[in-house]
Amino acid sequence: MLCHANFTRRRSVLSQEQTEALFKVMDESTTILQEALSTSYLDAFVETGDNLLNGQVQVEDGQPDTETAAKLTKLYAQVDWQSDDAETVRRAVQLAMLKAIRVDEIQANHQLTPDTIAYIMGYLVTRLEKDKPKLTVTDLTVGTANLLTAVLSQLKAVVKGDIKAYGVDNDDTMLAIAQTSSDLQRLPIELIHQDALEQLLVPASDLIVADLPIGYYPIDENAANYQTHAATGHSFVHHLMLEQALNQLKPGGVGVFLVPSQLFQTEEAKGLLKWLAGNAYLQGLLNLPSELFMNVNAQKAILILQKPGAGAKQVEQVMLGEFPSFKEQSAFQKFVAEIVQWEEQNLLTDRS
């Protein structure tokens, strides 16, 4: 056990070193391109990602110039990203996106899902989908794909056959980042540029994961197509997205969503609860540790919904609770073990 622990620790340190080395090259080359092309950090990152994928610096209309291209070529030669595993690449991309948030002043709804939360959501879904012969998974708010790729990396270890993955977003810059990130990780994802509340261009899914945007949806004509729309004024986009996700799931399919912990405690929640009662099984609502958030109003929770059919049923006891502090490792691991046991006893259905 001690030898295994030491090996795991050494491997973790090595992976961290590889992540930092790759991020350093990504960041320096992105910064160089940002200045050379007079563009945003995000756009320059997409350019540097393309360079890495193509194995050479792309020059268009003389930009970047010869000196800059030579500097970039020398930088790219410092890393062998193709030998890195998907998680090493994803973490390096995530570090670059964290810098982009600061440099480009990215709005909150476009910021990436934190690793800690992505791992928890991924672990929960691996217990549901383990040993499946095949799987279709969709993220309707894919953004930079940090959540989806984190989940896919975990699912690849437990799903026997093919995993078809789809990501939807209406922001072409976010999708460009998602494409770059998934390509560098060698995780095939079909990305769709569209408003996720219009008729979707992706097939029905066994699993949907999403870090739902919070706020009002501006297109009232589209919102009117949903039972969860507001009686007057703009509707909450996260309410509409939950309904759309359930529409998109196969019978018995599961949706795992990151939502405000106060989701069902607002005045507008009455319509959401009414819709839920007739269209979905509310199986769990798990508050994340309050220490992750600046104040109680910003606290998030993991919501588990299941679509009726294929043997699915409403659990007798909805899983409710709050994760202990990450600092209390023993209590945290015990809580996760209880959730997994509850999932396996209550939610597993034949969705093959």
C-alpha cells in the first residue's frame, strides 16, 4: 500500500509539472499572439491551439511576422503535448481560461465550471452509467467544455462502448475554445452553434450535464413554447433550460445540473415545481459546500432529475443534503459514499 501511495503521489506531482509546463507555453504563446494580432486573449488562445494541433505556426496575410513566428515555433517545441493525457491538457486549458477571465473580463455566465464541482458531477454520473454498452451525453450550455470534458474523461473509464458527446452553445468564441480544448484532449465532441432553447439539432440523450446560466431569457416568443415560462415579463433561463433538457432526454435518462441552491425558494419557482410534478422525477438536490462561494446567495447545488420511462420511478426518499467541507475529508468521503449507494439502489435503470 505504501509503495502504491508513493507511486500515485509521484505520478500526481509529475502530472502537475506537465500541466504547468504546457500552460506556460500556452500562456506565453497566447500573450505573444494577442499582441501581434491585436486581439483578445481568448481569440489568441484559439490561434495558439490551432498552431499546436497543426504542428506549425499559421501565417495569414503576413501575420504574425517572421520573427514572431520563429519565437512561437521555439516555444511550441518545449512541450510534447501529444504525449500528455487528456486530464493534463484539460487542466492546462483551464488555467489559460482562468487567466482569460481576468484579462478579457469575461461575464459570469461564460466562466468555466470549477474543477472541484466538475469532478463531483462526473463521479456521480459514472456510478449511474458504469458498464453501459454505449452512451449519448449532451451539455446544453457547453461553454468552453470544461465540465463536459471532465465528465467524459471519467466516463471513458466505466462505459464499455462508444460515447457520443454533443455540446450546444450560442457563443461562437466559447465554442471555438471548446473545439480547441476537446481536440487537444482527443475527446471527440460534436459542437453545435445555436440557441439551446430553440429546436435542438442534436439527438436524444441518455445523459445531460449542464452548468446552467442564471438570469432572464430575452426572447419571450421562444419562452412561450415552454410550460416553465413566466406569466408576465421575461422568464428565468435556467427554468426553461431544465424543461428543454428533459425534453431532450431519452425515457429513463438522467440530467445532472448545477443550479442555484435557492432554485425552489423563489416566487417564480411555483411554475417550475408545477411542471416538475407532471414531467420529471426530482431525485436529488445536493448543496455544495458553502465555503466555495462568496455568500449564501451565490451558493450552488447539484440537481438530479430523471425522465419517466424505461423502468425509472420516483424514489421514495429524495436525496437532499449539503456536502461537508472539503477540509473534512473523512466526512466528505462518507457523504459521497452515501450518495453513490443511494444512486445505485434507486436510479439504475435499463437504458441500454
